[in-house]
Amino acid sequence: MNRDNKDNLGDAMRDYILNEAASRDRTFAFPLLQRIVRNWFSRRYLRKLEEFDDYILSDIGLTRADLRHGQSLPHDVDPIAELLRFRDRCTVRGQRRS
């Protein structure tokens, strides 16, 4: 599978996941509120990760700047999903770009 096909597959999977999340949101009475609360819990998790040492964060593929970026995203955006997407984009053959 060449690079373009992988990018297209990644885009298709991301679109599928976003559509799936949007359809699940419609089943709740207050979808935006539900998403904001879920993302608030994700931000709490990121704040707990800030307590880890830099070498542990490096082992899981994150930096302190990544954590700050995740917490600065709008409240209706899932910070963990965005960080994972960013990490996957920056990973080249198992090594993260500096």
C-alpha cells in the first residue's frame, strides 16, 4: 500500500469516525453538552499526565507542549483524539520527529 492510499484510508476512517460520533450525539437530548462534559473529563486526564516525568511522557509519545496544546483546544473538540491524530501524523517509521 503506497503513501497516498494510506492517507486516503486515514481520511476515510477519520470521516467515518466523525460521522459515527455525530450520529451518536443526535441520540442524546443535549449532544453538545454531553460532548463538552466528555471532553472535560479528557482534559482532566491530560492534567494528570502533566504530573509524569518527561521520560515517561516520551515513552508514550507525548511532550509537555502536546499536553498544553490539547488543553488549549476548543471545549467541543476531544483533546485526546486530536493528540493521537497529531502523534500519528508526526510519526515516521516508529520514530517521532523532533
